[in-house]
Amino acid sequence: MDKIKVLVVDDHDLIALAIRQVFSKIPDIKLVGVAKDSDEALDKTGSLRPDVIILDVILPGVDGIELTRKIVRDYPGTKVVLHSSSVSEQMIVSGFEAGAMAYVPKNFKPGQLIEAVRTVIKGEHYSKGFVSEILIENYLKGKNAQEVGISKLTDRELEIMRAITKGFSNQQVADDFCISVRTVEAHKSNIMKKLKLNSTAELVIYAIKHKIVKI
């Protein structure tokens, strides 16, 4: 199996070294490069084509939020994990709105950064603890003005929504319901349209809010 290629963007040598040491012991993750500013980050993203970028929010020149927007726009196959000493609400929310798939504070435990990389490579968002609480609170504030009734979903769509928001893959849902993966994807698309949601992360939060699933 191919290793997950990771590029670290951080102007602090000790942070980059610490991350390098963490990944040196992980068989499925390979650190392919380090960049110290936004220009170098874009150059190395183009040449190295990393699967995941671990990106400091505070950088010389263009900040990490704006850099995230550029990476997501120009290299849609590359996932961004924001890595910062700041856990301010505005920064966390702005990072995810810019297209980041994860936010890991710099006082991280090594296992969290490894888990974040493995999660985002599957196309899933990653947030834990305080970061997750901020995202849920912010999402609920924004959605209060446009409540959408669960009654719009069919019984089957509601069952599939529960399975998806519990973390089951499309293949697992298909196996459980004896349907094809394509049918699962069609149901999921219909659910998202009916509830006016844009991502699996929003779907999970919606399900928690409306007590469709419990955390």
C-alpha cells in the first residue's frame, strides 16, 4: 500500500523536527518535505504533490487561512490539516470555512496528528475536544434561522442517515441494507439536498442536534 505523503509548512524548525520524528516511526505515513512560508509551500505542493499538508496558521507573508484557500482551489486532491498554537473560535471556524479538513492544536499528542492525517486522507473531517465543540456551536448558531424538518426524509433515508452519521462507510451501509454503494450515494445526495447541507460534517452535526444520533 502506498504511504500517505505529508508536507509540513511551519517556520519553526523545532516544530518541523518534532513532526518528522513522530512520522518516522509510522509505517503508512511519509514526510516528503518541509516549507517555511507560503511561497515555498506552494512550490513544494506543486512539485511533491503531497496527499496531506500540515499547515501552521501563522506564517510569514500569506497566512495559513488564505494559503489553505489557494491549496484547496489549485490542488483539490490535497487535504489540509491546520496546526496552530491558537485555538481561537474565529481562527478555527475560518480555517474550516477555507477548506481545511482538520485542526490540531500545537500542544498535540502525537497520536492526534497521526489520527488527523489518516482521517482526512479518507475525505473525512477531524476535530477533537475544544475544537469540535466550537465547530458544533458555530454551526448550530448559523442554522437556527433556517430549520429544516426531518419530515422531508423518507423512512429509508432516515435509516441511512443514522448509519452514515455513526461513521459507517458507504460500503458498510450498502452491506447492511443489501443495496449497492451507488444507491447509498444517491440516498445521501438526496438527504443533503433536502436538509440543505453541504458536507458529511454538517450532516453529523445536524443529526446530533436533532437527536437522530447520540454522542
